[in-house]
Amino acid sequence: MSERPKESPWVNTNLFNANSSKIPYEELRKYAGQVIAWTLDGTRILACGADEKEVEERLREMDIDPSQVVFDNVPECDTIL
């Protein structure tokens, strides 16, 4: 029997935005120009990489299901406000 695919989680965008906006500029600056994976509640950055594929590989190495995170692109430093 085939395995049933996991459903994508529901993300509370208000909570995610409230929490992720608390991450200091200096912290985000470390990820400039990269793709990052956030926890679903926006409290932590779990992994980063040049593209989603690289981030997915890192998440799997950490035994984290890539469907259970929020992917985001961090702009270059001069465009982060």
C-alpha cells in the first residue's frame, strides 16, 4: 500500500509575521541573498542555503520534514529594511 502524503500545515500568518518581525536586522543580515527555512510560528530560522533544494537537503539531514517549514528569500543586505 502506498504511503499517504502529508498534508501541508496551516500557517497562522499573523503569528508568523509577528514573530519573524522580531528577528533583529543583524541576524537576518547573516542570510542575505540566501533562502531560509523558518519554523511554522516564525520564531526561528532552521536552515539556509543558496536555493530551496539545498535548504531541503539540510532540513532532511536534521530530520526535519521540508513540508513543515516556511521558505523565504532574504534579499541582499542593501535591500533589507
